[in-house]
Amino acid sequence: MGNRSNCYGRGTALEGDKTTTGAECIASISNDIEHGRRVVRVGDKTTPCPKCSEVGEIISGEPRDSNMGKIAAVDGSIVRCGCLCGSNRIIAPAGQWIGRGPDPSIAACEKLAAECKAIVEAEKIKLAEERDLNRVFAKSFLRGEGCNDSGKEPEPHSNFAEMSFYQAAITQKPVSETDVPQHAQTAKKKKPAEDIAQPKKRSALYKWWNGNHQEIEYRRATSAAANANNAPMSIEGASVLGLVGGNAITSGTWAVKLGEMANGLGRIAASGPGAPIAVVVVGMMPGRLNDGEQDFIDRMRLEQMNEAPSRVRYTWEQDGTGNLFPRGWHTPPGKDMVRVRKMGWDNSLEAYTFAIDEDPHITIFWTADNSGVSVHSNTGNQNPIKIPNPVIVDPLPYKTNIEATTSPAPKDKGFADYILILPISNIPPIYIYISQGRSGIPDKDHDYHPAPETNEIGISGLRQAKKKTPKQGGGGLRERWVDAKGRRIYEWDSQHGELEEYRASDGEHLEFVDYKTGEQLKPAVKGRNIKRYL
């Protein structure tokens, strides 16, 4: 096969083999050949030693093997020359490839190594492609680099991204002068440009000696005043969004208009152009440089998408008094797709605008100019929102109607969440979640939701029971049903159009359910109990 023969555990020495000093063996016989090379024996010579320049002589070998009366030279045989005895030896390892062409074993190893390398490279490419496909808009930093799974435990919103909470300032007159201590429209405005006093004219020598600070400040002030004047023109008829929690993530002015499109067409909602609108704006930069940025969808990809997955989405919930507060949800695949939209430039308004898909249309405005209006946390809105710190992000309930492209609150038809892209390089894509008024609570002059018939309720085995619990605000008693085993009590919430489930043994509140499907809409309200009405 071309491998050197084994002579009692050592390789047979052949002509041309090197010694440890660099000399070459020379055979003295011609009739004993192995793989085209003559066999070397004890007494044979070597070329001059490169170290001492003397011709060497092989003086030791394998005594159990002889050839024509002489002992066979093998790997490690001593060569005598002018060097120190024992320092010059034959190098002839047993099994060494000495045939023609490359050593097949080395070629096989190289082939195997190449195949292994190709497999590793293919796996890397596959993982990179999978990771590229699994990018998300936002995720918790607890997941770590390379992991885009949804969370399983409650977390603070700060694990995901910085958040800002806005509420629209009332543009119409409040109910009474005492209702609103500080109205958004009476907020302090900046002076118009023409009211700013011009600096005194100074000579060139004076400016050179004392500086030109007054004129520079004047130019800055007039520029700011001009910008402040431009912003109200852009958002005329809209409600300026006032920051009521968190930190602003963009400069400029945000505003909303309810019930009409940015171009003025369409209808005005019955609640009027100044209807309360609560808006959550969550800014999420898709990762930081060299810090797991491959887990996030970058701006270029977002601009080419209609939907993008996000491991967190937000809803507006109501406390016991009906006031709004934000709540976050871990969103796994299948529940995570958020619509992506670009804000377009409106030449007539000189502002970027976007209208939500839902009806009534809410149009969102952004202008780079500051409005010059200091909107206080009390925006004049009669439906205040409460901002917990932190906002808790919980796992989604097991039974939920939330789907990929719908809002995470199926009962709240006025809700919508989007990822908005402003075509401005220094402003990141923005997750925005909109709530019109207090979801589920009828506006003034609207009727409450009538109770369904027993056969319309999608919970089997229910039977109607005697009414005992008073309705909130008076107006009679709540409709009541009991399950077949008498373990659960269901009462009709006429404000929100949903069933509340209670434990029959102690009156403890368990959850809110959809009366048509029996699926959970919201978890239990801590402390709610109807024990006194059992």
C-alpha cells in the first residue's frame, strides 16, 4: 500500500532516509527493494553530516532481522560520525507513507476535516438565517443574546425599552371653570418673534472686544419663536399630546385628531374634536451596537415590512373607578405581530401624519417644531390615566382572543397598536398604542349594555338565579346566573358588556369572561367580593 514495513516494532530503514543531523542514508545492495527504494543495513554509509562534515556509518540495527549476512538498519539506528555518539540516528517510523503520491490517510483526514468544517459552516449559516428570521422589534434583556423567546414571569417595562405616556389636551372648554385647575390652552406660551426685543447696535470694535453674545441670543430666541409659531399652524384643530408619564423619546410636537383625516375630509366623531384620547408612545431602539443587535429588527428591515413581531405589547386597563392605566403583555409567536406604518409628509400641514385603520379614524401628527405650549400633566381631560412605576408586563392569559394582527384587547374596538416609522434618521421607530376614552364605559347619554338571554351565553349548564347585587350607580340589581354544580356565580356587567365570574362559596372575584365564548378577557380584580350578596 506504500507504507513503510514494520521490523519488530520499528520501521525498516531505506535509502534516502534522513538522519537527525540531516544526512541521508546510502544503501550498499541492489537486490532488496521496498516501494522502489533499497534497504539499508548496518555498515552502510550516509552522506556527509551537515554538522561535522564527516561521512557517517550505520553501527546499530535490529539483530533479529538480517539481510545477506548483515543486520537490518531500522528507525533509531545509530550513525557514527564526528558528532557526539548517539546524537545522529536514522529517522524511519514504521507505517510511514513512502508510496507515490500523497499519503491516503492524510488525504482522508484532510477530507474529513473539510467535511466537518463544511458542516460547521453550514450550521452557522443556518443558525444565522434562523436568527435573522427570528428578529423582533422588542424583547426583554433577560432573554439574553440569541434568545427571542417570550417571557413567562411578570417583569417591569424597563426590561424592554424606555416608555412615554401621553394624553391629549382638551381643545374645547371644560365643563366648568372649577373642573380643571390648569387647562392646557391656558398654558404659558413663548413670545412671538416680533415681541422679542432687539439688541442694541454695537460697533465692530465693541463686538470684537466684548463679544457678540446679545445678537446671538436674539437670533436663537427669534428662531425658537418662529418654530413655535409654525407648530400650532401644523396641528390646528388637533389635540396636543401632553406628557403624563415617562420621558419624552422624541423632540418636536405630537398631536392627535379624532374622527377626521389629516386633509380635513371625512366626518367628525359624535364625541367632538376635543374628545379625550389617551396615547401610549413606546420608543424602542432595535438593539445597541455590539450588544445583541442581531436579535432586533433594524430600521431598514422594518421599512420593508407590513407587520413585525414584538415580545411585548401594551393595553389600557381600568381600575375599580374606571380610570385607565397601562399594562404590558409577553407576546409569544402567533400573538406578536404589530402593524408597521410609515408616517407620511403632508405639504399643506407641514407635518408628518398617520391615520389608524380603525373607525373612527384617529390621525396622529408630528412636527419637528416645538409647539411652544407647556402642556401640564393635568391636560383638562376628565378621564385621567394612572401611570404605575414600573408598568408590569405579564404573561398572556391561557385563554385569550388576541390574534397576530389585532390589538391585544379584543373587546376594545377603539384600541390599536402600531410601529410608526418617521423618515428621519435620528428618530427611532416608535411603538404607539392608542386608546380612545375609557374603554367599555359608555359615554354620556349612551345606554348601558343589555343583559343577554341565558341561551345566548356560551357557558354550558347555566341557569338564571335571583338578582342580589346592586348595579354601580344604582338602577336596580345585576342579572345573575349559576353554573350547573352551583360552584360559580356569573353576573352581568352592563357597563362593559361582559360577565364577571365569582366563587359561590365565598364571593371571591375570579375573572372577566366573554359571554359569547366563555373565554377570559381580564384577570380577577384583587379585593372585589360579593360575599354580602350571596
